[in-house]
Amino acid sequence: MLYSIFAYDNENSLPLRAKARPEHIARLKALHENNRLVLAGPNPAIDSIEPGEAGFSGSLIVAEFPSLDAAKEWANSDPYVAAGVYKKVEIKPFKQVLPPPIEN
């Protein structure tokens, strides 16, 4: 089943993001390589694709996991959590309607 992972950044998280980013991206790439990642990306803190020093207010990941507990375990093990980037992470079941999901 798919799960949405909404993560909310702490204030001034940009330096923490930069430091933990390689490990964070490696985990997302592993999901992608296993055909489990639907989408992932940060929310710019301002209305710009490149927010510069304004940084990001959070992130969204939609991915497949065997259960809600597995999704929570994966999300709570993220390097951004360990680095203090995120102040709050919400994981919820997600039903993809559009575009239609690709059948494996």
C-alpha cells in the first residue's frame, strides 16, 4: 500500500539539510530502484523553485510499504530526523487516484 510522509522542518534547517542530504537521497534512490517511490521532494519556504537561504518548510514522500508500521519505521529512520531537520513527521495511508498507478 502507498503511504504519504509529510515532514515539517525546524526553523533554520537549511545547514542541517545540507549535511544529511547525501544519506537522505541514498535512501530515496533505494526506494526508487525497487519501484516503491511515487514522488519525493521538499516544500520551498517561499514561492520559488530555488528558495536560496529561505530554505524549506518540509518535505513530502509518497511510497509503497508493506504496512503503516513499516512506513513509520522507515520515516523515523531518515537521516533528516536524526540530524534534527524535521520537527514533526506524519505518516498516513495514501490512495493514488490520478494519474492511475502503474501495475507491477
